[in-house]
Amino acid sequence: MKRLDMVMDVRDVPKKSQWLMLSLQHLFAMFGATVLVPFLTDLPPAVALISSGTGTLAYMLITKGRIPVYLGSSFAFIAPLVTAIGDAGVPGAMVGSFFAGLVYGILALLIFAFGTDWLMKILPPIVVGPVIVVIGLGLAPTAIDMAMNVDGNYSGLHFSVALVTLIVAILGSLFFKGFLGVIPILVGIVVGYVYALIVGVVDYSGIVESWNQIVSAGSVGEFFSAIFVAPEFVIPFVHYSPFEVFNWSLLALMVPVALVTIAEHIGDQMVVSNVVGRNFLKDPGLHRSILGDGVATIIASALGGPPNTTYGENIGVLAITRIFSVFVIGGAAVLAVLFGFIGIISEIIMSIPTPVMGGVSILLFGIIASSGLRMLIDNQINFAENRNLIISSVILVIGIGGAMVQFSIGEVNIEIAGMALAAIVGVILNLVLPGKELGRGNGSMFETESDSE
């Protein structure tokens, strides 16, 4: 059922005076993770920013503008991207990403043909709630590392930057009024950045270099050339021939990862459905959201960027601000594309210190985990029943503990780990243990607005 405490509904258009700041908040929320992936895989950050924006816009078109989520660089593909780039270069990695995106399309067709009732039966609240907790807490080490460490070593100075950012974001969420009350994350980032400047942990050399190029421009042409910078795209049939770099080992390396990210996608859709108070798995449909995610990954592969996935950071912003407008998300996507082409803006954003993003991530990742707890409470799951206690306990320990299963089919090595493994084990336990009705609670998990009227 629709939330009564929302500030802005999914299809509400924000005021022009607020639109930019609300979209910037989402842009900053996703930025740290989106550009971190290309940094770790030696892909151009500007291309990752542009592909995330174009992918999000494509996702919104496919889902009829009904799901307020942002798509950014996927962490699940970091290891296979590094391996693929080392073996076959960026073109080879992009071919592998393309086929990973196709997996989404195939699954979307299957869901469209056979529906999602089977999905609802195997994913009751007792499975979904703990998996959502795992999604949030599984990201916790990343947030803490960003907040506290520099090159793997503890830094009290950097941790202080993260704490200032976090404290301002928390106080803003609780006490800010008016427009400031709906952009506490952005305010936290700005204050954290200013503090980081004061204590000297901001590297603004890129900003200075870009600014010097602008002010020293001797003609209009040089001025625009200094402002607008062409990203390092890697486009098929322009920079390489996909047929020349294709090999089956790339598919074996990249495609299995799509199965993990699809599980993450379904979990994120349940999170955002719970946050917004609408059943997005039914309307506009899981087949549309999965197809949108796959198309976004295919677009990224055509530009030379990392595969995309729905972003928990932005879902956290939705939960805190209660502003669910897809126009705000769309604005962030447009800004991401524009900023990818504007050199000095890209430099400003990339100068945001990692601990600032870490401080914000502590709050946002925690919000995701808390949403899982809320789902269990809202659905009145009875933990006095041993069945429910067993299923949730096993999911949490396997998911947060980082358990994994590795096996080979021929020469293809497959690894299922973390949240994906926890979800699979949870589903199996729910299917084999007696008393399935106990895991559904009050049955309101997949209730739509029309169901409640």
C-alpha cells in the first residue's frame, strides 16, 4: 500500500526551484561507487558516469517511468572485468558485458511468458527480509573502508572527515526543515567537503589544471574545447570489431556474474517496493525492470563503461527523504551525462574525498539493512517459531559472512557467493521446511495499492 508519509509521489514533478538540488543529491549519492569501479578496473570514470546516466534513462523508459531507481557501476563485475581486460583488453571486456546484459533480456522474456506467481511463492517475507538486511550489511565493510582507511591503512584524519559528513547528514535528516529537510545527504556531502578542505585531504590539482585551461583560452573555440572534454569511449565497429575479440572464455568469465547481479536486482526491487509502498514487481512488472537493467548494461558495453545495476545508495536517499519522484532520478541521470562531458565539473566531483562518500555510505547502507528489518516487522513475522528463526539466521550468517560455493562445468568455473548464495539457501530452506504459511506473516508483503482499497 502507498505510504502516507511520502513528500513526493513517483509521478510528481518537483518545483523548478528544487529540482536541481534534489537531482544533485542523487548524483552525489551514487557518484562515489560509480566512479570507484572504473578506477579499480582502469576504465574511464567519465564514460562510467555517462553510461550510468544513459542507462538510467533507458531503464526509466522501459519501466514506463514508474520505478524511482538509479543505475550505476556494478561492484559484482570488478573481478571479471579486471581479468577480461588483462586477457583481451577493454574491447574483450565490453563483449563479455554485452552478453551478460543479454542474460537479463532472456530472463525478462521468461518472466513475461510465465508470470511471477512462482516468484512470490518462493520469496516470502522470511526470505526477502533477511536478504535485504544482507544487501545493506554486506556493503558495510566497503563503507567503513572508504571512511576510515587510506591505501588499506587506518587514518584518523580521514575518519574524522567521514564522521563530520555522517553527523551532519544524520542531524539534517532529523532536524532540518523546509527544503533543507529533503536534501540532508547533499548538505552532509557539502559540509564534509568543506571540512576536508580545511584539514587538507582534498586533491584539487585536477580542478586547478582544468580552470587554467579555461582562463588561458585565446579564442571561443579554445574556450569551448577547455570546457567540453570528449570522454575516452570504446565503441564497437568504431574502435574495434566484436567478432575479432570474441571468444567463449569471455562469456564463461562474464555471463555467470549476471546471475548474481540479477539476484541483487530482485532484492533491490523488493527494497524499493518496501520503501515506496508499491509493488513494483507487479506494476510495471519484474520483467520490465530486469529488461531495463539488462539494456543499461548493454548500453554501457557499447560505450566502454562498466556494467550497470540498481543502486542501493539512491534507494537509501529515497528512504531518508521520502521523495520518490522519477523526475528527480531522471534529472540526476541527465546531469550525470552532462557532467561526463564537462571537464571542470567532472574534476570537481572527482575531487570529493573518499571518506566523505564513506561517511554518507555508512548511513545509506544502514538504511537498506533497516528496510529489511522493517519488512519483517510490517509483515508480522513471528520469530517465536523455530522455522522462521532458522531460515533468517542461516541467511544472515551465510550472506554477511561471505560464504561461497565454487564448482566447474567443463572448463567453466562458477562461483556463487555472499548475498546470492544466502538467497538461494533461504529459498531452499523455505521450500523444504514444513509450515510455509508461517513465513508469509500477515501476507501484506506484495499487497498493491489497489489491493488495499
